[in-house]
Amino acid sequence: MKRLILFITGVLLIVLENSVINYIDIFGVTFSILLPVLVISSLYMDEVEAGVIGLFLGLIVDISVGGIFGFNALVYAIISAVIAHYKKNFYVDSTSMVMALIAISTAFQSLLMMIMSLIAYQTDGILIMILKGFIILPLLNVLVGFVIYKLFGRVIMKLRKE
């Protein structure tokens, strides 16, 4: 049941991101709600559950947004599964640890996106991409993750008990 609720919540977050949040531009970057939620919820699931939910939600993002098909599915599946696999190494009740995981996950996603953009789109302006992908976007996602963690942390922690 928790997998279904997480999946439906993820789909609703994707709709929210595509309809409202994509129009909020902060220093040329749009933050994500889905990635912080995936990181936080992965801390309370096993790696197969987390990876499958990340994969399916990433496929929905790929279908709805466009770009390189399968990229988001692969990235979200890897991030979710790796965090779920190593969750015993993290102090999950620490807000700073969770925020660090969100920042690292965002930087990882940004790194892969930069590599794919350089290969597929022949973009220039690597310094701007580094500034946005490794400083601005992780900070924004950590801020969003902090708000989500403080508002819904107790609800998400119930995943561990089920």
C-alpha cells in the first residue's frame, strides 16, 4: 500500500512541477520537489522498492517533459536505490544528513545532465552550467527538501514502521 501511495504522490508532484513550478525561475534554475521527496522516502524503503518507484516516476517525467528519453528514469532509479541500499550508513534522523543527501543527489543529477547536454546538444557555457548545477540548484533543492522534511517528516518516517 505504501508503494502505491508514494507512486501516486510522485505523480501528483510531477504534475505540480510541470504545471506550476517550472514557471518559477530563480537565477535561471527551476527547483525540483520530486527529487527531495525521493531522497527522503528512499531512506525508509528497501533498495528494490526505492529503485522501482524512482524508475517509474522518472519514466513519467521523461514522457511528460521530453529531452533524452530514459535519462530521468535512470537517474532517479540509481539515486533512490543507492540511498536505500546505504541507508544504514546514514543517521536518517539528522536533518543535516538528509539535506546533504539531497544536495549530493542534485549535484549527481546535474553532473549527468551536463555530460548528456555536452554530448547530445553541443552546448557551450560550461561555467554557467557548473554554477547552476552544482551551487544554485542543490541549494534550492535543499531548501525545498528542508521544508518538505519539516512539514511531512513524521508521515514519511511511518514508512519505516510499516
